[in-house]
Amino acid sequence: MSYLAALRNYEVIGVVGLGQSGLSCVRFLLQQGIRPLVFDTRNEPPLTDALRELDTSIELFAGELDIGELAACDVLIVSPGLDLRMPALQMAHDAGIPLVGDGDIFAQYAKAPVIGITGSNGKSTVTKLVGELLAAAGKKVAVGGNIGVPMLDVLADDIDFYVLELSSFQLDSLHDLQLQAATLLNISDDHLDRYADRHAYAQAKQNIYTNARQGVWNRDQRATAPEHLPLARQLSFGSDAPDAEAPGLFGLVMHDNALHISVAEQPLIAASELQLTGIHNLLNVQAALALVHSVGVELSLILPALREFKGLPHRCELVAEHHGVRWINDSKATNIGAAEAAIQGLRPLVSGKLILIAGGDGKGADFATFRDALDQVDELIVLGRDAERIAQHHPCVTRVQTLDEAAHAAARLADKDSVVLLAPACASLDMFSNYQERGELFKRAVQEQIKSAGKTTEVAHD
């Protein structure tokens, strides 16, 4: 039985949160002939003008949520950025008003199979890669969700597969979406300012398996395994060798003195053939292969596309290489787990110093858990709100105020065969608009540092 009735059965629909997701919901509802009420907790929502461009007659309630105004609605579509524990939303829920996300609306209109991807780290890379692999297999694919395009904006009639990146916040309010295949890539401390503890956060991630036909999980982290799916509906991947039979079909093996991704004990592709580096990315590739395999794609057909995949900006992105020093932008490493993955993935490849630039808004994370990864770093440069919380766990620390200062300090510390890695382990909002801006400013700072030193650089292009 569906949690959400057909939209036409509700007399008054409210959209709570006027961000990109909320605006997408409003636009979609208007296309269905439904004029919703709109709520936003900010006194002056930034997208008010965009809302007026859609329909000047839509009623917008700005400022602190009022239960009396919310109670006028029969259902509330809540944007993922809003905590469902907010008192007004809790009172609405207690009054019997369904709280849903755009995923439940999507579920009513999507006609093609859906693949869902979540995890603390790597989900955008895997989402993009799955989309490209399916396209290489001749499928018409739509990619959306948390990756940056609201899922309602990718609905179409001529789609073979939908590939959706799903955050824990989206999964909190997901009830009806059926997934042909779903993966929980990994779990690390993140969003502990919103969840009571790591277990609560992990349970939110586990929601991706609730209505999934096939679950794909990471053997390196047993907490990613589906809690209720039978083994016959599971596939796993890991940094160890695979098994001959499901679920453990995907893994890593040495073959002809080279590390390979292997499927059912048969080497499929050498790590050296991929443009993604690091063990963490070999796990991401396995997850993508397992997902497309689970929907019937012949893996041999998509190997050329796999070899061509370069990853995404701000995710272990090579910015410049000059005089034996590589500068890498992993601004998307907005939590400890992502930064750990970058450090551990790169450390075996670095014969010189590994210089880490970290800091920002730690979102309540315990940086004591970051100590093992920091032990693999030769020099630590910190900035931002939680700089000192990170600095206390390393003996060689340089403190700076800006990314320009960080680049200058890194250039001074680096010697031949060093790698300078921006992997903040923190959110960016204490200093920047988003992680993308942080990454772009880092790339600019690197180029300015090289230029000011009177040097030229070889720049890597996507």
C-alpha cells in the first residue's frame, strides 16, 4: 500500500522549503494543474523571484513555520534540507498530515526502472559513472537527485533507466519509490549535527534498501549490507578477492603482476587502465559495475566507457603538476570519511611528502577518528572554523586564514615527488558558498602561487 495517495486526491498541497528541490516541486505541481501553498523558514527566500516567475498567484509563507498555516494542507512535500524533527513539522505529522519528499512524487510518475545510490562518500561519482555506463550500453538514461538536478526535473516518457543519487535527508522522507537496484557505498561520520548518533545516520542510509529488488553493498563495511533483503537479492564488492558465486561477485585480484577488478574470479579490467586513482575509487567502480550488471547489462560492452571516465570536478581532481609536485583538489571531501578515503587512496602512490589542507565546518564530527588517516600525512595545513579541532591530532601543523595562504604554505613545504591535497574533511559553509566555490578558489590559488613564483605549469583538463 502506498504511503502517498495520488496527488489529485489532495485538496491542498504544501511545499515546505523554497530551494532548488522545492522550486522543482512547485514547477511540477503546476504542470499537473495543482497550485500549492509554499513555505520557507527564511524571511526572504532567495528563490522568491523564481517562484513568482512560475506563478504570481502562489501564496508564500516566509519565516518561522506556523502549525496553523501548515495545518491547512492535506500533505506536505518537505525539502531535504529541512529537519523533519522541527517542532512545526512534528506537530503536523502528529496531526496526521503526511510528510513526504519529492521522491514519493517521482514514484507516482516514473515509468522506467530506477537505480538508487547513497553513501557517505563517492555517491556522485558512482551515480555519474552508472549513467555513462548505461548510456554506453545503448540505454536512454536520466540522472538526477542529490547530484544537482532535482529528480522531478528529469521525468520523461522515453527513458530506459533513471539513476538517482539519494542523500540521507532524502531517504528520511522516502516511502514509495521502488528501486530496481540500490547501493549503500559506505558509512562514515557525517551530518551528526542532524542525527542523534552514527547509528541513526546509518539507519537513514539503510532506508535505500526498503523497496529495492537488488541490494549492492561494500564488504569492507558490513554496516552497508541490507538488513532485510535475502542473500539471493544481494551483490557485494570489496578490496578483497571476489567469490565464484553471488553475492560476493566483485573484488580485487593481482593478475599478471597488476591489480585488477575481478568478477566471479575472472579479471575484468586492470586498475592501470582507469583514469580514477586510489583504492576508494576502485571500490566505486566495482559498485557501478555491480549495479549495471544487476539490471542485465553485459559488462564487456561497457569497458571502453569505463576506461574513458575521468571522474567529477572537485573529487580527487588533478589541478596542476610542476617540478615534481602534484596539486589535487578534493573539495568534495566534506566529511572525515571522504578525506580518509582520499588520503588512504593516494598515500601508496606518493614517494615524497603528502601535504594535506583541511578545515571548515566539521558538522559535529569527532576528529579523534581522523587521527589514523592524519598519521599518513607529513604536513598538515589547517583553516576555517574547526581548524584547531583538526590541528590537535597532528604534530606538524601550519595555520592559515585563506586558501591563498594555504597554497603559499604548501609550496614552501613541498619538495620533489610531493602531493598537495585539499581534502577538508569539513563542510565549506563557514567560509564559502559551497564546496564547488572552495574548489574553484583553491585551483585559482594554486595557479597564482605557481605564477607568482615565475613558473609555468602543466594543467590537467577534464
